[in-house]
Amino acid sequence: MTAPRPLPRLDADNRPFWTGGEVGELRIMRCRDCGTFLHPPRPVCRHCLSENVGPEVVPGTGVVDTYTVNYQKWHPAMDVPFVIARVALDGAPGVYLTTNIVGCPAESVDVGDRVRVRFEQHEDVWLPLFEKIA
Amino acid sequence: MSLSNEAYITGVGQSQIGVKLARSPLLLTVDAVKEALDEAGLSIGQIDGVSTYPGRVAQMLGFSPIGADELIDALGIRATWYAGGGEISSQLGAVVAAATAVRAGLARHVICFRTVYEAAALSRPDEFPMPRRDRVDGFSQWTAPFNALSAANWTAQYAMRHVKKYGLKREQLAQIALTDRAHAALNPRALVREPLSMDEYLAARMISSPLCLYDCDRFTDASTVLIVSAGTAVNEVRCTPIRIAAMAGTVERHSWDQAEWTASYATGRDLWTRTDYRPKDVDTVQFYDGFAFYALTWFEALGFCGIGEGGQFIEGGRRIALDGELPLNTFGGQIGAGRLHGFGFAHEAVTQLRGKGGARQIKKADPRLAIATSGGGPLATALLLARD
């Protein structure tokens, strides 16, 4: 049995991010005045303090900036090992996502690997998981 | 330098350190308070301030069961200033707050405490229930959905960058745990009294690569107290006062995954802008090691070696042993002595500067200067402590 993943509570700020996968879009909040990408999403720009911000679709590809292979069962139903990675997103400078690299052996992931988003729906949330680009 | 405007750590105290202790967390705190008062020669009536991290956390009582206000009421303290909360630069931020308060004249003698009850609470879920949440929010929403549930996972990713970018080897990182455990064997209060060998370390199971079982502290029940006294009141204590020569603390993005560096690096840089002392003047370091990798980063962050050179700096372990040039975590750190959560490092720095380390006292004669740190993820604090 695979343990259910804890899911985010949706609100006005995070809904575009967590539901973009329904239409295949990875959306990152961006300031429309100065262009800075803002993650986690907030209703104000951390660079110029503008409130003229909104979600922008990014390519959905990126690079493994760092990662870890988790071996510890944090609860009994957890399947291990699995890869937790920090992905630097293409087209959104300075933004990283914590995610899982799926669809390959855990031992085969490395820093610098090119990856592409693969959404996985859980209830009303589309989790942006990533897989290696062959 | 006007010494009357300085802040000092005077009495320090600690309860027993254990796992699944029956004694209540308030009484463990009282044990540590009494020991600290006794060392300082102060009475509870002379205490007029209380500071703690992170205050009572109702959703996670084992993590922090006692708040400042409860201790004030329980001990009949007449507080002219107090504070307790988690939104500060990690555990020793509570000491920074107290030092700032006594320098501002808001209090004369402040009890700073950190009480942990994580092992006992886990074993008594009826008394210490874990809340069930349908959904996660705040910072957790960016990690928990990907089963990055533990700080071990978040920390491991910083450690992996050191492995890949700077060539950090397991045999190098091992020196933190090996040193901790060697020193803990000399500390009668330490949770784990048996030394650890390199072979045992290398054979340990991985928790979250590159961190293995022995790179992690574990749930502990204990309380640690540090009394921070004003320069104008320090003549009232009978123990040797230890001056807080400089302090620094910051946050590096609130989330654990958007920052390139842990907060220790900015904190380390800030510390040296606030003092004329230099790293070469330091006699011993007590570095936060909730995960061993943090201790390694503090050597880099505080300029004892270059960025990325921490692994080479501690390689072989000679340099950071009791008789080395820079003894580390002489009480055993959190990996050896138990997860005291930040306060153990300042407690030990004071103990060493007073020459009271007993079997674990560093071999240098007349130590004058020590550093104690806490945190190392997105939050960090460093204290430079001096015996004048």
C-alpha cells in the first residue's frame, strides 16, 4: 500500500500553482511590473513591492539543482526509497521547486539532470512531479 | 568599553537528559533553573526576566511543552520583561533577545530556557496527542506533498550539494559524529556514552542520502537554562561571568528550498563585523549539529576555513578533538549528548570557559573565547562568548 501524500490547503495565492496541472500548465507567480518570479506565490512582489502580480505559465522543464534519496519510512505505509529533488525551473530565474523525480531508479538521479514536469492528480490538487528527459 | 552596558551569561543549569522520562517537563525545567541559580548564587527573587524558544507549541507539545508565561507563574517570578516565540533566528535567538533586554535596562537577570520532551511525548500520546490535519499550509505545503516530511530531507539536499560541488566525503562528514560521540563518553549527563567507530559509521543505514543514522540527533527529554545578567547587576553573582562579546542571527528566505545557502553563512559574516576578535582567537567551538552537516557548515560560515573546505578541515578529526587546535562540541553535541535543541551549545561554551568541563575539559590552558551556534537551515544564531 502506498501512503497518501499530505495535500496543500488551497487559497487565493496558491490555487493557480496547485491546480495548473488540470490543463497541463506549470504556473509561477510573476510581477508584471519588474518581471521578478515569486515563489512561494504571494500577492506582492518581493523585489519592487508591486501588487500587480499574477500567475505565468513556464515551460515545465528544469535542472536538478540538488537532491536526496530518502530511505527512511517516516510512516509504516511509505514506499522507499524515493528521490526528493530541488529543481531549478527553466524560464523562472531564482525559483526552485521541491519535488520528486519519478519514472526512473532512485539511484540514477544526479545533479544537473534535465527534467520535465509530470502532473499527478490527488483530489483537487495537481502535484508537479518531474521525470528525467531521456 | 563600558562593562556596565555589557550582557553576560552567569548561571547555567541542566536537568537530567533522557528518553521517555517520567518527570514532567515543568519539573525538568525547574531542575535546570535551580542548578543555574545555585551556580550564580542568585535567588529566584532576583530573577526579573524570562526568555525562551519557541514558547509553548500547543500543536506539538513534545517539541516545546513549556512557555515563558507558565514558568513565570509557576515560580512566582516578578518579570519586568519576558519573551517567547519561534519567529526569531533559531533557538539561541532567545539569548540574543535577553541580552538585548538587559542592555536596554528592561531586566537585570533573565532566565533563558529550552525544554524538550519529544521522546516522552511520543510514548504518551494520550497526554501529548499529535494533531491530525486534513491539509497542510504555510511552508509545509511546498515539501510535505512530495513526502519531504523531515528536516533530514531538507538538510540532506544542502549536504548533497557539498558532496557534488566540493567533493565532501562520508569519511570527512563522519568526523562530526565520531567527535561528538567521543566527547559524549566523557560527559556523565550525555544520552549516548559509547564511542562510535568509523566502521560503524560507514556501515550505518542511510536516512536521507548523504545523511546516515549517525548524522542525526534523536528525540530527547531535557531542559537547559542560561541566566543572562546585565553588566550593572553582574557583581551580584558568585560564578565567573561570561561576556557576550558579539551576537548575530538571521533568516535566509523563510522557506527551506529557495535559498542557495543556509543562514549560517550570513550569520557568520555578520558576527565578525561586530567584534575585533578573529577566528584565530577562538579556543573552542560548540556548533549546532541536529544534523552533522550543519556543524560542518559553521566552520565555513565563521571563516575557520573557506567555503567548501569544511570536509578537509575536519578530516581525520585531530583538529577538533579535545586536545586539538579547535575542540568541537566537547559535551557531545546533540548527536552524543541528546537533542537539547540549541541551548546545549551555549551551556557548554560557558562551562569550558570557566574550566569546569571535568574529564571533557579542553586541554588548552586558560581558554578565553568560545563560539556557540544554533540553527543552520533557514535560521541561524551565533554567540561569541568571552571570559575577561
